[in-house]
Amino acid sequence: MLYREAGDFSTTYREDNQTFPIRFDRYRYYAVMLIAFLVIPFFVNDYWVNAIFLPFLIYSIAALGLNILTGYCGQVSLGTGGFMAVGAYAVYKLMTAFPDISVLIHIVLAGGVTALVGILFGLPSLRIKGFYLAVATLAAQFFLVWVFNRIPWFYNYSASGQINAPERTFLGFTVTGAETKAWVAYLVCLVFVTISAIVARNMTRGALGRSWMAIRDMDIAAEIIGVNPLKAKLSAFAISSFFVGISGALYFSVYLGAVEVGEVFGINKSFLVLFMIIIGGLGSVFGSFIGAAFLVLLPVLLKNVLVGYFGWQTDVAAHLEFMIIGGLIVWFLIVEPHGLAQLWRLGKEKLRMWPFPY
Amino acid sequence: MPEQLFFTIEVILNGLMAGVLYSLVALGFVLIYKASGIFNYAQGVMALFAAMTLVGIMEGRIPFAHLINAILGTKIHHFGWHVNAVLALILTMGVMLLLAWLVQKVIFKHLVNQEGIILFMATIGLAYFLEGVGDLMWGGDIKMLDVGIPQGLNLWIDETTYNMFDYGFFIDNLDIYATVIAAILVFVLVGFSQYTKQGRAMRAVADDHQAALSVGVSLNFIWIMVWTLAGFVALVAGIVWGTKSGVQFSLSLIALKALPVLMLGGFTSIPGAIVGGLIIGVGEKLFEFAVGPLIGGATENWFAYVLALLFLVFRPQGLFGEKIIERV
Amino acid sequence: MLSTTEGYMTPDGRQIGGVVMEMKNITLKFGGVTAIEDISFDIHEGEIRAIIGPNGAGKSSMLNVISGFYIPQQGEVFFRGAKRAQLKPFEVARQGIARTFQNIALFEGMSVLDNVMTGRLTHMKAGIISQSLWRGPAEREETENREICERVIDFLEIQSIRKTPVSRLPYGLKKRVELARALASEPKLLLLDEPMAGMNVEEKEDMSRFILDVNDEFGTTIALIEHDMGVVMDLSDRVVVMDYGKKIGDGTPNEVRNNQAVIDAYLGVSHD
């Protein structure tokens, strides 16, 4: 009975354009933010942060980025892993080259570097479409991973070929390196996630977002009514890669601390993020979050239940996980192409009318 | 310097033979794409699955043994018999037929008239699912596959060329057999699609679903048929690759090799798949041979993709694809 | 035939201005097929100009040439007095030419309002930073353009479906939304590709009324393709008739109706 829009009128276009036009949604959003920033940091332990919160937050940014490109602009990319690698290696090079500058700035700059690389690999999108483009983005995936694997300059000629995040602090707290406290890492990622989500939401509801969606829904018509396809597609590639780069930078510097590129940023990572937005919802900011949460939680859950509780072998559980994820992808594409976010939206619409649906 | 020249020729020959195999995998893609508009990312995993099934049947493994053991606490693994290669091959073909039927029934029947890119993502889901099923069914270990194809250096070629040029060409028997098998299969498939009733129906469906329906072609039948054909092609590719380097996860990555072939040759063109495969096979071997050592090696991972990408930027419809006229 | 440079007065007393768009000797080929052969005609400011012809006459190709989607092999296009360079379609749109499509080309994944707002994209210039913060120019522009769109939405009487996803609308309404999207851009020249195809009589009447109102209230120049002869003759000020890629007639509905070539090719026996 709480969830009502009756009496909740928008009297200006500005009010109507809000992210949460319904008052109840707005309050819930404030409550979630409050809990995320002021309550959770005091209660989390290492296991929760490392197994759930950090991957969830970091993948959320990557999913947001890919969703802008694929969900909003309709350009399927299978190169997310490669672009995350660009973010990771960029932040590594920046951290080691300019140790005096704050690592948080480096992370943002790493996003910028990735955006440039994204534009470069987005150029073919002006000529080729659909799965030709999807396959073309695989070129980015393989080429980038190879570059970081084989060109020693990128890993500072370290003997192992790995990159390791040096210790850096922000406002006196250790942010990267082995000494990082769980709650600090959590908060850093949370800040990036919050800003990313707000920026993504603003971009997708305005002129830029509309030009992306127009390209996605019917590119020829979009061009004829005045969308510059070059600008729309490349901006989608750039902004998408910016987010993906930031997530790669965080994944390496704050979360893992050490990275071997082929293992961490391989093609499976590309698919994982793609699956997140399919399950969460293509073309939905909120969906990126649910998708990330779902695919971060599923393996943890399966492992705890099947291996921890039933005592199955880990590989059987892992194979089952593959089956479940694959099956879910197909199921969602058949039943609800807009993913969990759409289910949530439908649920809300029902709730709005409840208990008098007519 | 004839030595250098011969070495280059040898590289080209090896590239051609690798290329034939790429073509074979690419053909599986083209078949399904032409008839149903589905770009089947799962083709590679189908090859892996087919090879696993073949090994599993030959060695008399119990399907889902690990799962059964995990649930019931038993310790079963083998039936205790060995199946002859030919019989196992026929049984595996049966499994692939069943798989084709299931794929059509459970997945793509519900996705008719969806956009290509949605279908593509569905096949990525299928690939994951099938990978999980394969591992769960037959175990995730690396399996040896031996159906009687000879392997190792072909001594006759080595000796003959040594006598002629003073330089022995190193060519693997398996590669020769694989090339012959692939070439035969390519001919059979082309013949099938050109000269049989079903082949004609398949091309009709490829041209226009509605029109084909209206003259009494059963779409369902054709789709199951192409998935079965693709399954057989996957089986052959799986046998060749599995014999070469064991049946393991990396086998499914041959699909990734076939993708640039398709980009180069066009998704709808059978000759395109063949020529594209050869170009990529030779191209990547030559590039690795000539440029690889200068820039760190292992260029085979990406060369094909970058080549195809550059090519597409200049000719978006591929080598043999039709020119795209856009309409509104 | 009427003079093609000066304005003129229509029978119902509307003053028509000078030439807005002129097509000169346009020839368009697809491979070996000639879709348009050496056609010239003009469109005056404020008039409703129809292009008619049997199936395959090249009408849609003609519209595509005007909207810059096809580049003709020969011929020149003059828009508002200046020769048009080889422009990309979106640049043509920016010059003030908007259009609807024969097979509705709405953005199915977006709401009606968002679709109409895409018509304003050519007028929105806020930078990326401003957009990402939703502050300053971006927000101001959003509100200003929203007001213009709301006026169009009011005008076409689609207020109640403003937030409905386009994919849920019936055919007739989709056509209207498409018109709204084209109108939102405040075009100097509006191209309508079979605006009444597939409609029933009532829907056709509604659409005719909207077309006349658009022309009347905003003074928009309109060029349209239509199959329904009754509608064309009632709506338009002047008509171009095409057959097999050639122009076979040009003039007021009455002139065209009495043109022997047109009768032979198109209206033919029905006028016996």
C-alpha cells in the first residue's frame, strides 16, 4: 500500500525528467545509499568484501560500460576483457611512473586511456554491423591480451610477466597493495560505482542516450532523422570503454593486486560481463547492477551449497555452474530479453495498481 | 638461398593444410547461417562435445558418472567394455542428431524471427551450456582419441623431396589425412546442397523463409537437418583436432579460428569459407614465420582477426558476399 | 503548367511562396537498373506536393534522393537557393528536411516521448560533460525541447500515449507518432512516404486532416507519396507523375487528371 503514485504529480518537465519520479522510489534510493555508505563499512569482514562486495561493485562498472555500448547503442562487444586489461595496465604504468600523484586520479586517467583505445577499435563499427562487428571486437580482445603479454614495457620488464600493484594511499588510508583494509577498498569502489551509475543514468536519459538508442533500434532511420552515426557510435565506444577501463583498473589495483593478463582478462571475462547485462537487462542501468550481483553470487552460492554442504567435488559444481549460466542466458533471451530489470519493472507496475488492478 | 625458399614453401604447405581445417569448421557455421540466419557460436563446443562423446562411447564411460557419484555416493565410472570405432562413430552421429533436434525444439523454435544478434547471444549461452553438459557427462579430463588415423612425419614425402631438392619437407601424416577428409566433406556438402531435393529446400529456406514455407518446405525439418549437418561437420573437426592434440577444452577454441575466416569469406558463401580458410591458414603461418620472431611470437592468436578486420573495413561484405544495398 | 520560379495562389486562396527545392535532371541507377531517369521538378514554399505513380515507378527512390539517403549518379539538387553538396543523410536532416517512412521506422525500444524527442536531436548541442552531470545547458535544453515536443504531441492528439513504449502501439498510431517525430524537428520541408498506406477510412481522414493542419498552421512545405488517388487529388496543390523512372506529368491535380500520358499509364481505363 506504500507504493503509490497517486497524488504525486509532476508539475514541471524538470520534475518529470527525474530519475525516480515516484516519491517512494526516491526514498528507497536514499535509504540504499545510506546503508551502503554508512552502515555496511562498519560490519564487513575480509571474506564478504573479497568474495562478494568488491567483485560485485567492480563488475557493476564494467557491466554499466558494456550496457551503454550493447544495451543502449546496440553494438555487441566481445572485447570487454581486453578493455579491462587496458585499464589495468594503464593504471599500473601510471602508478609506477608518477608515484606522487593520487592513485584515484590514475584510475580515472586509466579510464581515459581505455576510452581512446575503445575509439580506435570502435572505428570499424562505422563500416560493419551486427555480428561482423561482434567478431571484430574479438580482434581487440586477442590483440590487446597479446600486447600486454608479449611487450615487456607494459609490465615494466618484470621477470614473471605479471604486474603487481604498489602500495598507495589516499588521505592517509592505504588504498592499494597488501595492507589495504577491506572497508577502505569497499568504499573506494563504492564511490566509483556511485559516480559511474549517476553519470551513466544522466547520459542515457538525455540527448546522447537517445541518439544511441536510435542507432540501436534502426540505424538507417536514425541517420535520416539527423543522428550522426560516427559521433553516436564512437561516443558509445569511448564512454563504454571509459567505464570498462575504470573497472579494469580497480580490478587490478584495489581488488587483485597482481595480474597475469591472459588468465584474468581473457575472453571468458568478456563473456561474463556480456552475460551480466543479458541476465540483468539490456539497456538498463539498474539491470547492470542486478546482472553483476546475480553472476557474482551464483558461483559463491553454488560452491557453498554443493561443495560446502553436500560435499560434491569442486569440478562437478563448476561444470554445473556452466550449465546453469548457459541455460539461464538462453532462457532469458527467450522469455525476457530485457532481463531481470524488466521483471522488476513489471513487478513494480503490478504493485502500483495493487490491489485494484483496473 | 634455396634453403630459405624451401622453408617458406613448407610453411605455406602447412598453412594450407591448417587452412583446410579452418574451412571445415567455417563450413559448419555457413550451413547453419544460410539456412536459419543463426550465427552459431557454439560450433566449436559442438566439435568438442562430439569428440568427447566419441571417446566416451569408445572407452565405455558411463555418462554423468561424476554427477551420479556425487548425488548417490557411488563410485561408478566405466561400463567395462570397449566399443569399436566405427560403431562408436555411428552412435555419436546419433547423439549429434538428437542434439540438433533438442536445440531446435528447446531453443530456436522459440526464437523464430528474432534479430540475428539475439540468436547469436543465444548460441553463446548454448556454448556454455553444452560445455557444462559435456564435462559433466564425460568428465573434464584430457582424453586421447585414436580412431586409426596415422600420425607422425610422412617419410615418403620427406625422402622424395630430399632426393629431389636436397631438402626434406616435414609434413605430418595426420595433416594429409585431415586435408583429404576435409576436402571430401566439402565436396559432399556442396554436392548435397546443389543437387539433392533437401539441399534445394535448404537453399530455398536460406533465401526466404516465408516463400519456402508457402511452397511446402518444412522449416522445422530443414533446421533440424542443418543443425545435424553442422553436428557431423563438428564431429569430423573434433576427430581431427582431437587426434592431434587430445580432446580437451582448447578444442572448442577452433571456433574462434573459424570466425575470422567467416568475416573474410562472408557468412553466406561456401566458396568464401573455403578460400577464406586457406588465406587465413597460409597468412598466419607466414606472418608468424616472417614477422613473429621480431615482435615476440605467438601472433597466431590475433593475426587472423586483425587481417579480417582490416579487410572488412575496406570491403564490408567479405570476399564473396553480395553487395549490401540498404533500403528504408 | 505553372511558372516554376514565382509563387502562386491556390484555388482555396493560400499564397504559395517561391521555390524551396529544385531537382534538376536526376538520374539514379542500381547496378544495371535505372530507378530514376532524368527527372526535374521543384517544390514551392508552403505547398503540398505529391509524387504519384504505379508500383516500381521510382517514387520512393525519389524521396530517398531528396532526403539524401541515395546519391544520384547525375543531376543536381538545389535546396533554398543553393546547390546541395554531397551530404550525408544526417546533414540533410540538419538542413531542415524531415521525413516519415513507408514501413514505419520508429525506434521500437523507446517510448513515444523519447521517439518524438529524437526529432529534436538536431537542435540539441549540450556537451558531454554537461550531459553526464545533468546540469547547465543539458538540463536547460532538455526542458526547452521537451516543450516543443509537447506542443507537437498536443497537436497530433497523442498525449495519452506519451510514455507508452512504441512497440505496444497499433499501426495507425505508430504512423502518427512518426509524423510527430518528423514535425518535432520543425522541418522546412517535410517528406511523407505513403502516410496513409494500410489505413482504414477513418484513419485516413484523420491523417489527411493532420497533414492539412500541419501545412496550414506551421506553413510547412510538404512533399508526399501516396497511392490513394482520391486523397492525393484532394490534398495536394501540385502533382508529379512518374512511371518506369520517368516523369510523365506535372501540374495541378486537374491538369494531371486530364493529361493523356498519365491516363494511359496510371489512371487509364477507369476514366472511360
